[in-house]
Amino acid sequence: MVSKKVTIINPTGLHLRPAGVLCNTAARFESHISFTGKGGTNANAKSVLSVLAACVRFGDEIEISCEGEDENEALEAVVKLIESGMEE
């Protein structure tokens, strides 16, 4: 398992559109991808409802965790996406 902490720079946080982008990116990988948000909330990065339920806002720090055969590639892709502002 690999993990990394990142800060959400998207001004609107993980609302519906960025949550969908995150889930689409995560779905490309075999690994289980999740994140722990503010207050210890856990979310499955492949589920839009789970991501939205985490209520992640601008400036929040989350810890992305990936576990599986392509965990390193998955972590790199998800972190890069978040650090780029989620295509917004």
C-alpha cells in the first residue's frame, strides 16, 4: 500500500464535476483507491457518492491510499489530477 497527503486546490472543492473526474481517473486502475478526509472520513475514490459524501472543500488536506498491483501508477495519477485543480 502507498499513500500521500495532498491539499485540495480546486476553489469549489470536490463537488459533482471534479468528483466525477476523480472517479473516472481512479476507475482506470485495478488497485483499491480511497482517501481519508477531514475528521477521518473515508471515501472510495471510485464512487461518486462516496466522494461527495466526504464533503471535501477547498484547502482541505486528504490522504490518498492505493493498494494493488498498479498502486504506484494509480497514486501518481490521482495526486497529479488533484494537484492540477481537477481539470477546472
